[in-house]
Amino acid sequence: MPTFPSKPYRPQTTVMNSWNARAKRSPVLFFGLPFILTMVGASFGLSQLTQTRYDHRDMHHRKVAKEEALGMEKNRRQFSLQEEYWRLQAKSDEDDDWEQVRVERPPGVEQ
């Protein structure tokens, strides 16, 4: 059986190999730069999301303002705290006519 000729392995120098060598020597390129890029990108992305949220809320408030401009507030009654108190007192007087009834316990449960 023939033997293989001994040739030492010499990797080809490419752009990616040189970047890998730099990243191994300087972890800032390998870990720090992607982290900073992620933080900056997330900042821009979140600013767009929050802007959408506030735009949606403003659109809802504009709808309410338009409905008020159409005169929906005309037919509403004025709110009086004293009248509301009297109304609730009258309602509580109606609820005083109740009787406490004991519920039977399931079989096997002691009293």
C-alpha cells in the first residue's frame, strides 16, 4: 500500500480568515461590536413602536373630540353627588328585606 506524501497544511489567507484572527485577538470585535449594534438597533425599533402607540392613542382621542363636537353632551344629565347618595340610600333600604338561610352541608362533613 502506498504511503501518502507528507505535505504540511497551509491554510489559504482569505478575508474571512484575517477577520477571524483579529476577532480572536480582540474580543471587542467579536462580542462588543454586535452588542452595541443590537442596542442601537433596538433603540430605533422601540422608538418606532412607542410612536405607533402614541399615534393610536391620539387617534382615539380625536374620535371622542369629534363626537363631542357633534353635540353628544347635550342630552346628558348633570351629575350631583348629593342626588347619587340619596339614590343609593333608597336602594339600600330596599335590600334590607332579606333573611339568612343556612345551606345544608354535604353528607360526611361535620358541623
